[in-house]
Amino acid sequence: MAQPSFQLLHAAGIAALALGLVAVLLATVIHLLRRQLQASRARYREFSDAVQDGVWQTDAAGNILEANRRMGEMLGLPAQELIGRNIRDLFDEATLLRVCALLREDEDEDDGGGARLLDYVRADGRQAWAMIRGKRLLGSQGQLRGALTVATDVTEHHLARQALSTAHADLGQRIALRTAQLQDVNELLSAEIAVRREAEQALAHSETQLQEIISMLPLALFLKTADSQIVLMNQACEQQWGIGLDDLNARTEELYFAPAEVLQFREDDRQAFAQRRVIVRENVLWNDRLQQHRRVLTHKQPIFDRHGRPQLIIGMGIDITERQRTEEALRQSLLQLRELSDHQESIKDAERRRIALDIHDDLGQSLMALKIDVSLLHARTGEKHARLQRHTRRALATIDASITAVRAIINDLYPSTLELGLVPAVEWLVRQMNTLGGSHYHLRLADPDTGEGLDRRQTAALFRVIQESLSNSLRHARASTVEVTLAQCAREVLVRISDDGIGMQPGDDGKRAAFGLKSMRERIHALGGALQIDSLPGQGTTLEIRLPFGVASPA
């Protein structure tokens, strides 16, 4: 009996030990399961907080068991404050019917009741909108154990749609208003277009007339751009240049004109823009039709736009080739006339000199011989023939008067003092003028050798001019004092004649008496000199002559 009892006790101990081990194992498994459940719940919370939709779970009575962060934001409350609260504390009955799946028993449990738009008021009082989806949760026996609700915030979208709808309505009104305005503007534009069309037609007509006028202008006219590109030429310009605009653009200026001419044209354009004024230049142009160079006086007017930038050059060309040829022919003719006049004066002086010498040699000697004979006759008559002596005395007086007249004629024709030089001749002339009375004549010599370098023709011409000037002062100046100044430098002779008379009056240059002054000026010019007259009414007259040495006189 003792042995079976021991076996029973041993078996009971093993069973107790096994139960203890099982209990420990169960406790360990339960602990592990709890930790896994807590970890699973933590991952669920992290996941639910990460989603952009609001999620909560309620029990069958409507108490909130779980709520994520996004649901709290949508309701305006922290998610922790939602846990444990009943949904009836947050919404009214009408809203609950739309929010809570527990109150919609007629819903199909499979589709979750579909999405519904819900407008609600947040805890902070702001209006909000959300799309709500709900699903009832059932137990293993089919009993209702709660509900799961998912909410998507569509507030911004709904507000945007409202703003878009408002903007659309406002846009419609604005479009209608703008359409009416555009219709009015269109009518105005139509009227303006009609007016502008008429103006354009008138402008085209005016431009046509302007083109016709430009083409008919006798002066050459052309237009150039700021980069010296020719864009317009009238008919006169084409004739003047010997080339048409199309041909010139086809060949370009560089191929038609010489390079130096092109450079000069463009330099003139640049100066016109730089100086902002009309530039006048004399250019030489090649005329291909005439096969010759023509001289053209070109006027260039710069044109600027409203910003002050160079825009156009308006050019006008005047062909002065024939004028210059005429001027050159006239100059040559004038030169020939001067030479002819000087030659005539030279011949006249030579003839005067010859006549004076002939009178001196022939008539003078005859008078002297006659005087000697009459003097001898007068001496022989004595007291015996008193009457004859009186006649011979009168004859001697007549002969002396004749000799004096002959000497005066000789001096008028050609003073013998001219053979001694300019200074002795002028000294004699001044003495002669002082014997005539009325004015006092003075000679001022800066150099006694003045005029030594002049030839006979220059000396005679200068003396005749001085003589004519002194005669004019005597006849017209009404001067009390006349001063003659002779001076010379290394290269020219200076003669200055000044008086304190009435001076030249306005219009004296056009009088016939002024031909004497013109004759003097031309004679001095023919010898290469210059004659200048300074005179004012009531302030006297000054005549200045400058005659250079070594100027070859025409024969």
C-alpha cells in the first residue's frame, strides 16, 4: 500500500510542475502579445496621423474610441480631446444623420454608404466642408459594435468653387459690359478708319503731287539715310549725276564715284549731323552720261527723329560748272582788260614822255633861240629906237610866257623829275599843288630811298595815281590839309594820302566822277598792288596804296 501512494505523490508533483511551467509560458506569451498589440496600435496611430483624411472610430453608443490628428484639425480640436467624447456632443441630429453610419440602418454595409458632402461649423466658429464616408463595424456574431468614419477636407476646393462661380458671374457681367463697350469702340473705330482711309487717300494724293513737284524741280534734290544710303533722287539730280537711282543702287556709290569722292560725301554727311546745321560744300562729281567731271555746290540739311537720333539728309545740288567757266572766262577777260588798260596807260605815258621830250627839244630850243635873237635886238636898239625897244621888250615877255607855258605843258605831260625817281617827283608835285592855293599839302618821308626798287612803269603809274588823288582832293574834298606819306619795307612800297575834307558821300561810288577811282584801282591791281579807300561823311578820306617790288608787269 505504501508504494502506490508514493507513485501518486510523484505524479502529482510532476503535474503541478507542468502546470506552473504552462502558467509561466502563458504569462510570457500574453506579455509578448500585449507588447505587439501596443506596437501595432502605435504604428496605426502613426499611419492614421500621416494620412491627409480625418479618421475616427466609435463604439455602438457613438463614443469616439480612436481619432487621428487630421480629424482634430478638421473639427478645430486636438485629437486627444476627441477620445471618449460622444459624437452627439459635436453635431446636431441633422448633421449626425449625414456623418454617423450608426444612424443609417438602411445603408448597404458593403459600399460604406458612399461619399456625402457635409457642411459644418468648426469649434472655432468657421464654416467648413468635407466629403464623409462611413462604415458600420459588426462583431463575429453579427452584432453592431461600432462605426468607422473617414472625412476628406474640401473647404479650400469648395471656397475656390464658390469664388470661381462668383468670378464667373462677375466675368459674365464684365464680358457683357465689355462687349457693349467694344461695340461702341468698334463703331468709333469704323468711323476713324473711314476718316483715316480718306486721310490716307488724301496723303497718297499729296505724296503723288509732292513727287511730281520734286521731279519737276529744276534743282537737283536727293535724300540719304543716316548711314549715307541714297533713297530718293529727282530727275534733275539724275541728270546732274548722270545716273538713275536704280542704277546707282545696283552699282553702289563705291563702284560709280571715285573713292576720294565717296569719302568726301560721307564726311560731309557726318559733319552735318555732328554740327546740326546746313553744310555747304563744293564737290566734284563724275557724270557718266556726259563723260566729264562737274562741279556741284551741295547743301546738306540734317533731319533728326523725335529722340534726337540722325534720320535723314536732305541734299540739294547746284551745278556751278558753267558758272565757274563763265567766271573764269570773265576773270580772264577782266585780266586782259586790266592788261590792256595798263598797256594803254603805259603807251600813253610813253607817248607823253616822247611828246614832252619833243616839245623840250624842238619847241623849247626854238623859243630859246628866238629869245636870244630878240634879246640881241632889244640890246641893240638902245635909246635910238625907243619904240622898237618897247616892242622887243613885249616880245621878250611873250617869249618868256611861252617858255613858261611850254614847261608847264611838258611837266603835265611827263615831269622831268620822274627821271630822278618817285620821291623827287612827288616832292615836285606837292610843291606844285601848294602853288594852287586853297589846301596845304605836306609830304612825309619815312625813307628817302622810297621807290628805288620800282621800275619806270611802276614809278610812272604810282605817280599818276598820286597826282589823280591830289587833284580829286583839290576839286571835291574841300580839305584844309592834305598829307602824303611815302614809306617802304623790304617787299613793298606804301603810299598813304589823307585829308580832313568832307569825305565821300553815300552813292559816290556810282557817280561818273567815281570812274577816276576805279581807274586808279584797276591800274594798281594790274601792277600787282592793292588800293584801299576809307572814308566817312564829314570825317575826311584816306587812300592807301601798297605796291610790291619784283612783280612782273605785263608788256
